[in-house]
Amino acid sequence: MRKKKSNIVLIGFMGCGKSSVGKRIAVNYNKKFIDTDSEIQCMCGMSVNDIFKKYGESYFRKLERNYCKLAALNSGYIIATGGGIIKDDNNIENLKLNGTIVYLRCSAEKIYRNIKNDNTRPLLNGADDKLALICSLLEEREPLYSKYSDFTIDISSMRLEESAWQVGRELRRFGFI
Ligand code: S3P
């Protein structure tokens, strides 16, 4: 029997639905929920957009790194992460200490549909062709999401309920919960 880790960590591209799916899994399995971006925003009293604007991406990445160290000390959480969490090996190392990593894979088209009118993502704001940028960033990051995850669920054609149900099913099937 696999040793159960206490947290479930959702990784995946921005706008794929990590927070919505995570909240639902938390309800289904009676776990607590946190979102790394929301925690960082609370700690700074600023939106992610404003942190990027005022201090730059590298400062945000530092905050993200520090928060991953803290998150690893938690138990019994569903943790939704920012899409760039995989840019630093240390983040994943920390999150893996007490977490099962689940990659929510999603097609570029679905991501685009989810966030085309959303201006809260600084890396996509102002792009002439948002879909093209999503495609190229996704291509660059996909190998990292896959490499770091314990398993992957492709939620491209699933609604929220089904995504949460499928993640739960796989977690049970592989003995993660
Ligand atoms: C980022 C994703 C965002 C947020 C920041 C950077 C990224 O989180 O952390 O804008 O690099 O992919 P979501 O994945 O929740 O949108």
C-alpha cells in the first residue's frame, strides 16, 4: 500500500480550473482548501497583477517559493497552485513532501475560452493574440507539469463536477486517499 500523503496539490496551466475543481474536491472529501495565489495576495494585501506591476515577476516567484515551503507544513489540504509553480524545482520538492501532485491537463482552446475576457493574469495581459501565447506557453510547460505530477487527468472536455469526481476516483484507485 502506498504511503498516503496528506495534501492533494493541483497543478496545471492558468485558467484550467484548479481552484474551482479544488474547492469541489475539498467539499467531496471533507478537506480544507487553499490557493497559493490567494494566500500570496492576502499576505501582500495586493493582487497578483499589482505585485507583477509594482515589483516584477521575479519578486512574485520569490513569494511563491516562500509560500510553497509554508504550504508543505500543512496537512489535510487541497492546494490549488499558480500555473507557474513548476518553474522552480524547489516548489515541487516542497509540495511533494506531504502532497500528491495531480496535473489537470486542459487544451489551449478550453483555457482560452475560460480566460479570454479575464485581465487578472499578468503574463497574458496585453497579448495581441492570447490564444497563440497560451499555446506557446503551454507547449513549454506541458513537459514540466507531466514530469512533476503523480498522475494526470485531462479535463478539457469535462465540467467542474465531473473533473472533481474523476480526480477523486483516480486518487482512490491509486490509493492516494
Ligand atoms: C501564473 C499563473 C497565475 C498566477 C500568476 C502567474 C503563471 O495563477 O500565479 O499570474 O505563471 O502561469 P493561475 O494559474 O491560478 O492563473
